[in-house]
Amino acid sequence: MTIADSGSFSAAGRALGRAQSAISQAVATLEEHQGVTLFDREGYRPRLTDVGKVLVDQARLVLASAARFEAVAANSRRGVEPELAIAIDPLVPTAPLIESMRALGSEFPELAVTFSTEGLGGSLRRLRAGSAALAICLLLPAVPDDIVAYPLLRIRLMAVVAPHHALARLARPATRADLEQHVQLVLSDPASPSGENYGLVSARLWRFVDVGRRLDFLLAGFGWCRMPEHIVAASIAASRLLPLEIADDPAPPDALTIYAAHRRDQVLGLAGRWLLDTLQSRLAAG
């Protein structure tokens, strides 16, 4: 590779601190051993043959893989996990995570990170199954005994509806009788759609796994729902959605807490702990 990069056997010798004759002999031995010609020596400077180009590219990959092997081993010796799997609930705001994930990549460049967004309840399931080490999630109605959770931020849910929906034309707070007549767009756990639900009012429920698709149906006027304020704020400002006032609203008035969580019997590695600390400090500063 040094010959290809420097352009000549003599330049490669100077770069490697070896005599040109030793470099030439090493290449000749390699060519003889492999039964191929790596360099065309007919011109003023040696040029890689077609097979030489392919083998140089392969050599670069091998060296890069070896360097990563050494880096992962070195990181493991100082307590860095070989892989960090992170699972995120659908209601979690993305913006606070972006800079922390970018910083994680800079701090641990050799760390293999897997990142997945889950349906409601999916992050907790992945923690318990051992396929995620860290979850950024809701834990309702309370933090389970087998989970260690650190509060990160709170999000407020708003009842909203499209301006052309019948509920938007009531000119008064909607009652339970009003809501029961219309579709409620519900975010539910795909593994347990009939499990625990919060704030259900309508008799007609359309269930969604991801927030984005539910927002599409909400904007199209197919029903009403409670959405995180950070997701619908822009649509409300643009009058594409309207806040829906509900009389005697049964939904809890408090904001929901987003946690960083891991299994109690599985301590986070150095990178996971670093990410947790970074999230906590960034969100506290914000």
C-alpha cells in the first residue's frame, strides 16, 4: 500500500525506513508466493496492475479491521461495552437526543451502537428481553421493580383535532357524550393492544403504533386524540390543528415523565453510563 500511495519503491523505502532493495525484494517474494503480478514495472514508475489494485483495496480493509479489533479490545479492557443497544419510545422528543448521540460517537468512535424506535411499551420489553441495554421511555403507571429509571424530562399531552372536524365546531368544551360519537386515535402497544390504556373516552378506537402515522390521520380529520405538545405545536401555530377543550377530562392533568432506564440486574457499561450522564446534564441545562 505504501508503494501505491507514495508512487515508487524508493519513496516507500524512505517512508518505511527501509532500503529500496528490501522493499523490491519483499514485493517480489509476495508476488511469487501468491502467483500474481502486483506492479507493472515497464514505465518510469511502478503502476499497480488490475489485480494489484484489487488486492491493495483488500489490504486496506484488512488493516482497518485489524485496527478496529485492537480498538475494541482496548476499550473493553477499560470497561467500554462492545455494543450499546438503545431503544426509544414513540412519544420521546427527538431533539434532546441528537446532540447526545453525536457526542457519544465522538467520545467512543469504535463503539457499535444500535438504535431502534419502538411502539408503546416496546422499549421496556426489549430491556427485559436483554436486546437493549438502555431505554428512553415512558414507564406507566409506575417504574417497575426490576427496572432502574432516571427522570430526564417531562412532556405535556394536548387534546387536539383538525379544524374541519365536527368537534372543532362545538363552540364549547366537549363532553364525554360528544367524544363517544367520534373516533379517538389511540397510540397502543402492538404486543398488547387491549392492555393498559390511559385517557380513553370514545367508544370507537383506531389504534396506531407510531406517532407519525397517527398525526397524518389526525391532520386529515379522521378523529381526535391527545398528542405530545412538542409534536403538534407547529401544526397548532399554522392552524392545521386546534386544541380541544374537554369538560371533566378524565386524563391525568400532569405531564408525563420520560425516563432513561436499564434493568436492575444489568449495570450499564462505561459508554452507556456516559450517555446517561450526558443526557441528564444536557436536559438539566436546557
